[in-house]
Amino acid sequence: MQNLSYVGKVRTVKQIERKNKETKGVDYYTEMTVEFQQEDEKGDDHIETTNFTFPVTALEELKTKKNKFIIVPITNINTAKGTFVFQNDNLPTLYFDKHPFEYAIKAK
């Protein structure tokens, strides 16, 4: 098990629904799309997005975080069936107006 953090910019926040296989009903969640950008060794930009799921009760609050930077704590678990990535709810999710590593990036 490995604890890491995902750092990126919040792009979208919306309500989603998923079918609950046990109850046959529908469960509602908040989905946040976060964009991560980095340069490779050649200086080319690589942009990827990842979706994170939060309780539906967080929808209105998280909408105010759009276009802010976020640090999401994650946990990687390696098993015989593969590597799985989960949000780590034991650590806080942090939000910033500017990229939290901006000063380190400028010093590079």
C-alpha cells in the first residue's frame, strides 16, 4: 500500500447517478473532473484528467472550487489482480487559488 497525492486543477463538478446493484435503486454522487498537466523529459506537455467521486451532499460546496487547484490524497494498493487507486478519506482534500507547487516550479 502506498499513500500519494494527486495535484491538479478542478475542471468540472456535477451530479451523477449510479445504479445500486443491491437495492436496484439509484444512488447520487458528486463527480469532480481534475486536470493534471506535466512536461516530459523532452519538454512536451502531457495533460490527463481523472474523475473523483464525493458525496452528493458536497455538490454545492464543490461547485465553488471550479478552476481552483486541488490536492487529493490517494492510496495505491497492489494485489495479485492488479493495482487499485482509491481516494484516501483519512487525509484532507486541500484547495488552492494558485498551483501549490508554483514557487518550486518557478525555481526550476
